[in-house]
Amino acid sequence: MAQTRFPSPFDIPTPEGAEGWEELYTYSLPFSEDRREYEESMFWFQDGIHWGQALMPWDATFYEFAIASLSQYNTRHYIIPPALGVDYRVLNGYCYLSPVGVADPDEVTRRVPHFLERAGFYFGNWNDLYGKWMDKIRALIDRMEALSFDPLPEMEDIEVVTGGRGMGSGRDILARYHELVDLALVLWQHHFEFLNLGYAAYLDYFGFCKQAFPNIPDLAIARMVAGIEVDLFRPNEELKRLAKLAVELGVADKLMSGTVVEVVASLEASDEGRRWLAEWEEVKQPWFNFSAGGGFYHSDDIWIEKLEIPMGYLRGYIAKVQNGEDIERPIEEVRAERDRIVAEYTELLSTDEDREAFQQKLGLARVVFPYVENHNFYVEHWGHSVLWRKMRELGRVFVKEGFFTDENDIFYLRRDEVPEALWDMYSAWAVGTSPRGPKYWPREIERRRKILDVLSAWSPPKALGQPPEVVTEPFTIMLWGITSDSVNMWLGAGDGGEDEGSTLHGFAASPGVAEGPARVIFTADEIGTVQPGEILVAPITAPAWAPIFGTIAATVTDIGGMMSHAAIVCREYGLPAVTGTAFATRDIKTGQRIRVDGSSGTVTILG
Amino acid sequence: MNGYIVWFDGYSDHDRIRVGGKSASLGEMTAAGLPVPPGFAITTEAYHTLRNHPEIRSRVHSLLGSVDLLDADALEGVSAEIRRLIDAAEIPRDIVDQVTDAYAELCERCGVEDVPVAVRSSATAEDLPDASFAGEHDTYLWVRGADQVLAKMRRCWSSLFSARAISYRHEMGHDHDVISMSVAVQKMVVPRAAGVAFTLNPLDGDRSTVAIDASWGLGEAVVGGEVNPDNYLVDKVLFEIVKRKVSRKEMEIRVGDDDRVEQVAVDVERQTQPCLSDEEIRTVARLARRAERYYGVPQDVEWALDVHLPPGENVVLLQSRPETVWSRRPRVPISRPLGLEGIVATLLAPLDGRVGDRKEEGVGQTGSR
């Protein structure tokens, strides 16, 4: 028997050894008796797309900033008629979201004229505003880059005195931390400036296509708007360019072995080598500000901090080039194919009136789509990459003062605790005595580490609370891929569904059929274990995994909606893919032969 | 001119009068990428070579001139006499050679010795490109071997002088001498699987899809609704299989060893196997789509997957006719508001169930009719 509701968040026990986990997060994040009645009446789903692992205290910052910013645009900026924001909580370290609708139909109606005015302005001036967005985001990242965190000086510079500055380095480091947090919030405010409206326009076009052609593949709808040159894919494209350049310049062999430091040293020895290195340095900013994961965890590797990652992919491309393989994307063919698809569906429409409507909706979807694809690079990859780096810089200051043993210990602090620790450091520096931190924080961090280890090993339920009769909230469906089907699937799976372990159903994310041995991986660190011809099975995939898409046979993920980054990337690289299967990493074991049908959205475990 | 043979896949428009309407249409379909079962036409020149033999010519003339066409018995007698005459005449060597060679080539193409063929009559005349009506002249199925093909060719020729044909021409005022006969020789399809394909979804009228019903053996089982067929929906633009339902197919109609059509039970393990591979499904869909483009309106296509033909050429079109249910309905626009109003409507309408391709059940039956 399938269940009829998900467990109440209040019935989920704290794993043994994780007692007190609530203190690791802002007081408003855990479920609490104070709001029990409301919280039990809602439907909560675990957001594994962005936060599939237990959250470190400071990492919760971007979770809170992201979801509050998303919500704010729905609720307060554009007055999306039927949708308020998305409520969010943390349970045992895991993120749970709950879309909030506008219950009163009269209120929905009252919101419509405001939406028309506000959204109308954005749609009417989209390209102009998007141009400004690009300027804003680059200026913002420049400001982040300009932040620096240095140890407090033995004595202030003479200029502080002779310039009559009237304040000192302790205050500066506090101010800079506050600025960093503020810039991070601005980053997330900018992230959603266009996204919700972009999704709305896309959904309208999507709905039109589905109404005209009830059986049209989602993929066809996506292909008609998909960008040809997308910033999110630039890092990978740049690696291909560097690979070809290395072969052209005759320095490829020098690149094929050794550490990055050794490679650089050997290239420095020749003119051609130096020419190649100049290009490599040029590409790093900004394109190597690229997370090997989703960018939401400080522990996600970032190319620019771990050059061995892009170097590994680069070597793969060099080998292909030397093998005479064409690694270029056939841009002209992709364009011609996109035009053909549009022309054929246009012809199949019933009336000229429909053709006109289709052109209009497709046109708007194409206007908004570059933002939908590109923002991810600027915010989650580039922006976050700089922020994580600056936080580590601050972490090193604490290490030097004996507060922490590792720069990453800073992420065991909540964002509101960092100023307290800074205050402790500053105040002792000011007084000329010892701070409490070096005694207090190592003990506290050790305690927190143990709690987080327990939480990391815990498996969060897919959903909590009262399931909705139907899922209608547009952004929930678009971004998270939560539909009535998936809710029912989760309900049915609690007791082990009938065909558990043999067939999985998900989204037909990218067409084609492939059969091969499965490779189940959970983190970006394991990417190196994937062998050519294997089928990648993972909770999600990240844009940065693109370079291995040329060697694997197919991809299967647990989670992902139509517009999840994983789905976009799979489509872009033409890799057979089934996303949103819910249980692939649980039911499939590495080495098992599986059959992936990216056209029908099914995965069969053959044995 | 080497004269007597025109292959369907070598047909060009100036052959029309030499091969008759039936073979011309098979040739045109082949050229349009609609792969009918392979074969060739034996041109009217072959018939004329025999018919214009002075002895036959004068005998036929005098026999036809002397008979009272309203006297059924007398007409039957004259008809039998003329048919005997044609059946007994010696066929010129080069006709025999060319037909024998063409049949041998067909056998080779199919990779089968003595490939079974249908031998059909196609009456024609200079100003009457299709001077026959259905069932008027002879058709022979499951003909094997060059000798039999030649024998049936002769029967087709002489069927121009069946009593019915003579009296039909008389009523229509056609001159017996100007009517000629071409013979179509076409491979008999021996289907591993067969079925129908609609170039729209019969359930909802969606014109972006091809709906295919398929089962083991001959398509009669599907057309007659005697079996629950496998059912597929294929997108016409990307040729993605958007829905699939594999049914339990308990019986099949197939061609037995003695060329007889028989109804047999399907082995248990084969009952629930899909009867087409994904590539074959797409090939059927492409074929149906080409038929739709060729005829300019949605089509209802009968197709088969022939065991004798090589992969890539084994899906053949048996018949294509206009779809009649949805095609007759007026095509109305989707009333969906434009611009911002459209976006508001989208946000307000429940989207669930329309977003996300979760493919499972729910493909309707297209076959039973």
C-alpha cells in the first residue's frame, strides 16, 4: 500500500550524536513548535538539486539568500498573481522547500494588474535591462574581488596617523566582512531579477506547444529556444580551444603529464610554450571561476583553485585532437537543425492565427532564454567562486591568530557568528591581550564536525507533510521538476514499489538509447573513476562535468526538472539522459548493466 | 530500347503508357521514398509483340467480329477460344530471356531463391492510361519460379479477353485493338511484423505525431482488431518515440510453408516482446510522414516489415489512403491569449500533467476499426 501523506517534520528523530544541530543554523531555519500547526499543514520537498548534502553553518547563507530573493520577486516585485514565495527550512542539516500560493481567488485577481504593469515593463525592455544586468553583475564581482582580508598589523601604518584617518584595521576587517555578506545578498537579489519572469514566458510558450501538439517532446520545445553560444558552456569550449592550440603550437606533449606546476615550468622554456601559457592565463579569468559541483557548497572544487581539474579535461581533449577527432560543436548544423524544427512545427499548426501566436511566444521565449541559461555562470560559478575564495582568505587570518587549524573551519561558523569571532580577535588585538577564540573555537568546531558527520551519513526523506492534490506552482515544476507524478512516486516508494529495482521512470531529458555498465557517483571528486562507455548515475550533474560527456554513454540522475542545469547541459551536449528518476543512485549499483532510453524517460536495470 | 522490363525503382514519367497505371503508381511511390515491395513491370511492348503476330491478330479479329455480345454462352465460347490461342502461342525468346533475367535479379535482391511474387494485370491504352476496373483482369499471388511467372504473365495477357472484359469494352466503346496490357511482377511481402500507421494521433488529433500499431505476422490481425497490437507514438519532427505500449500479442496471421495464410498462436516469450526495434519504429514513422507529404493530407498507412529484404530496406508500404476522421473536422485555432495576457493565463492555469514527459501507459489503440 502506498502512503497517503509524508511524515510530519516533527516525527523525524534527530540522528544519534547530532543532538543540538539546530544551533548550527539561524533560529528561524529549523521546524519549531512555535509554527507547528502551519508547518504540518504544508508540503515540503527536499531540494536535492541545489542542496543534496548536509549544510555547513556558513554555507546556509546562500541557501537563505537564494530562497528569500526568489520569493521576494514573486511576492513583492512582480506580484506574480497566484504565487507567493517558497518557504524554506532545515531539518537535520537538509534543505526543505514549500511553495506558497495565493489562497484567495479575489486576491489573485487583485494582483493581476500589478503584474501586468511590472512584468510588462521588464518584458518590454528586456534586452536593455539585461545589458544593464551584465554591467551590474561585473561591477559587483569587481567589488567582491577588491575585498581583502589581512592579519591585523602589529602597529597601524604611519599614514593612518599622518592622514588623519581616525579609524583602524580592526574596524576595517569587520566592515569588509559585512560588505562581503552584503555583496552576496546583492548577488542573489540580482540572480532573480529576471529568472522568474523568464520562466513565466518560457512556460507560456511551453503551454502553447503542448496545447497545439499534446505529444510534442519537451526536448523539441527546448531545442527551439536553446542558445547556440552560451556563457555557461564557455569554460568547456575554452578548454577545447586550448587543446587545439597546444597541438598547433607543438607543445601538446609537454602538457600531457606532470603536475600543473611542472607543466607550466616546462612550457616556460620555449616561445611556443610561453604563447600557450599566455592564452591559458587569459582564459582563467573569468572562465575558470567554475565549480566542479553546483557552486552551493564551499567544499565544491573550483577550477581556478584546483587547476588539476581543467588540466585533466584538457588532456582528454588533446588526446582526441591528436587522434584526429573533431571536438568542435557543429554550430552551423545546430542552427540549421533548430530552424528545421521550428519550420516543421510551424507548418503542422492548424491555422495562421496559431502560427502568429507561436511566433510571438517563441520569440519572447528566445529573448528571455539567454538569461535563463547564462545567469548560472555569473552567479553560482563566478560570483560564488570569488566569495568562497574571499571567505577562505578570512579563514587564513583566523588560522594565523590560532582560532582555527584550517582555513575551511570558518564555514563551521554561522554567518552571524563570524563578526563575533572577529570582534574577539579585534578586541584582544586592541587591548593587547589574548582572544578567547583559540581556546573556544577549536573545541566548538570539533563538536560541530561530529554533528555534521552524523548528519552527512543520514538519508533525508524526499518529502514531508501534507502532499498537495496537484502541483500547480509554475516555478516548482519548472525548476525543481516536482509534479503530481513525482509526489505520487515518492509516496509509493516508501514501501518499495512493485517494480522497484528493475525499471525507473524519469524525464526524457535528452534523446537516444544507450546500454552499458553503470558508474554510480555521488560527488565531483569521483568523476575521475568514470570509464569511457560507462553510464553515469548520479544524484545530479553539474555543468562542469561536461568534458566527460564526450566519453560516457549516457547519464541518469535522481533529480532535475526541465530547466534544471543538469537537463540544460545534457541537451546541449546531445547525451542520452534520463533525469529526475528519484531512486537511480539507490537502486543502481556500479557495474550493473543498464539501458537508458532518453526518448521515453526509462532506465532498465538489466543485471 | 531494350524494351520489355521497367523496374519500379527505375521508373520515369515517359514509361507511364508502357507500364500502365498500376506500375506507374508503384514507380512514382518508389521515387518519392515510399518503398513499396520491389518488382518490375513487363511493358505493353511485350504484349504487343505477341498480339501483333499476324496469325493471332486475324484469328482474334474474326472471332470477335462474328460473336453476338448479348449471347452469354457464345461470348464465353469466343473468350475461351481467344485465351487458348494466346496461352498456346510461343513467346518470343527475348521476352522470355528478359523476364527470366529480371525475376532472377529480384530473387537475388531479396536473397531468396524462387522469391514469391504477385503477378498482376494492368490494362492500358494511349488515351486511356488506366483502362481497367477492379477485378476485371487476372491477378496471381504467391507465384514462384521464372516459368510460373511467364505462365501467369500469359494468363494476364489473355485475361484481356475474358468475357467480362470483352463486354465491358464493348459497352464503353473501346476498340479491342488499342487496349494493351502491362504486367506487374512484385515481391509478395512475408511480414515478420506489420500494422498500420496514422500521421496524426487518432485519440487527440495531434498532427505532430505518427501513431503506429504493430503486431507479429500479417497486418490483417491488426486491421481486423483480432490482436492487441503494440502501440507507439512518434514525433514527426525529431522522430522521437514519445510513447510506447507493448501488448500481449497472443496470435499472429502468417504465411505458412505452403504459401498459405494461417492463424497461429504466438510463443509465450514472444507475446510480450516488442515486435519492432526502435529503429524500425522510426522507419515506419518516416515512411508514414513521407506518404503524408506526398499526398498532401494526413494518411492512414498499411505497412509491413519483410523478412526477405535487407535491414534498412525491409519496411514496405502496402497501402496509403487519406485519414478521414480528424481530417474532416474544421481546423480551429488554439484560443490562447497573446502577450502578457497569455503569461497571466499560463500562471493561473494548473500546469500539472502538461509539464514533463513522463512516459508510461496511456497510449490509445489505433488499430481496431
